Amino acid sequence: MARQRHCTGFTLIEMIAVTLLFAVISGIFVPQIGLLSSRALGNLAKDLAAHIELGRQRAVVTGTPHRIVMDLEAGGYRLQWRVTELEARGAEAEPPPPLDIHGQTPIPMAPPREFELDFHPVPGTAGDFVWLGQDLFFAGLETREGWLDRGEAAVVFRADGTTTGARIHLEDADGKGLVLEILPLSDSVRIIDAEEI
């Protein structure tokens, strides 16, 4: 009886078929990775624009200056308003003592205490830091005073909702960029492809 010999391994046709299969899969999915990154950048720009509009609207409604503070290096932003620390915590100011019409209580002659106004995070989730994400970052902030790309920067809305114009430059890890242009006269925010500027 003759012994049969079994060879293990792949034929040339099988190897070509597997290589073609990998090429087809790569051709379908690799371009999608760039689209996901681009979509994340677009979503970030829309979210930041919504926070900017919220800051402008809150400034008008409350009659209180607001600002968007951006940490350009760490990649985060938050919405703040200019109030006393007591108001920022949501606490009510102490009511004045009752008026003594019989003259039994001495009248304090000290001037009223001045409350220091400062910017504090707005109540709710809009006052929390929003982080850009792993592959998204601030390229910089362009204002009339110049270009900022380090530290903290802010866009301030006065009590009537007006502001000076500014451009916030966002980028992803692939170098694709979007610009949020804050228009002072039309009270709006435009999202522009960085290549169009």
C-alpha cells in the first residue's frame, strides 16, 4: 500500500484571495476614519458655538456680563457670569435689619459693604468645563489685540450682549481646521472652514 503524503500550507490562489479581501476592506473603512475625525471637529464647533450663543443670550436676559473662558493649552472651555460670590452660589443676600420706628436701635453709620463682582461659573452644566477630546484642540484665539495660543483666553459679552469680534481656531490631529467667527454687529457665530480664510 502506498502512503499518501499531505502537505499543509496555502496555495497561491488562496493567498491572492486573502490579499484582495484585505484590500477591499481597507478601501472601504480607511476613508471612514477621516470622516469620523472631521465629524468630531464639526460637532465640537457646533457645541462651542451653542455655548457662545447661550452666553450672549444670558448676558442680555440677566443684564449681567458673561464670558466664554477657554484654556487654550489644556483644551477646555466654560461659561461664566459676573456676579458676587454669594449670587454665584445661589444664596440670597442677608435682608436688612427691620426698621425701628421707635428709635430704640442705634443706626449704623458705617458705609454699606461693597460686594466684589467677579466672574464665576454659571449655574448648571453650562458652567462646567467642557473638554475638547483627545484629537481636538484650540489652535488659538484671534482678537483685535492679537493672536493668543497659550494660557487662558476669554470672549466677554457685555450686559447688552455686545462683544468685540473674535475668531476661535479649532483643529484636529490631521490638521483639518474650523474657525468660529464671533460677529459683533450681527450677534451671531459663523463656522468657517479654516482653508477659506
